[in-house]
Amino acid sequence: CPCAPCCRLDFARCEMTDVFGKVKVSNVVRATSTGLPSQTASLQEFAGGLDKDTLVAFRVESDQHTIEGCVWLALLDGKAFALEQDELHAGQHFQKDWTDVRGPPSPPSSWC
């Protein structure tokens, strides 16, 4: 749930219980990593499935929470790719060979 309390892990104060129901907290046995792909391999597999017009959700830092909550949606503008050189975007440093994916530069006029 992307409501503000759930983003703070305060599930008892969830603002969406009418929609999703009450949050049930449970404990599960942690799986071992034996036989599982590495996180890097999993990321590469995930990135390989990203394509133009794919809708993805991602968590944002707490100082970026607004009416959308802690999850933002992005409509991708193309396939994921490895950066050919270091890049600086919006004050963030992205290193060569990192996997990147781009969204549209601005919302289409039909969104307004």
C-alpha cells in the first residue's frame, strides 16, 4: 500500500483498509540463497524484460513523498540498456555499465 503510514511501516494506521482490508503481519522462515540467482543476475533478468510502454512502479525516498505516496509509476520509453559512459542526471551520478531505462521526458499533453 502506498499510503503515508504504510510507507513508514505503520500498518496499524493504514489509510486504505476500506480498499485492501486490514494488514496481516506474519513471520516466515527465511529462504537460503542456495540455488537462487544472485541479486545481480536477478536484476539483469528483470531489466531484460523491460520494454517500451511497460508501466513500472518504484519506491521513492521519504523526502519525495507527495500525494502519490511512496510509490511512483513510470511509463518506459524504451528497453533497458547499459550506460556507455558515466552520466550526470538531476544531480545523480550514474556509472558506466549500470543498467538504465528511460521514461518520456515530460507528460504527454493528453495527460493535462
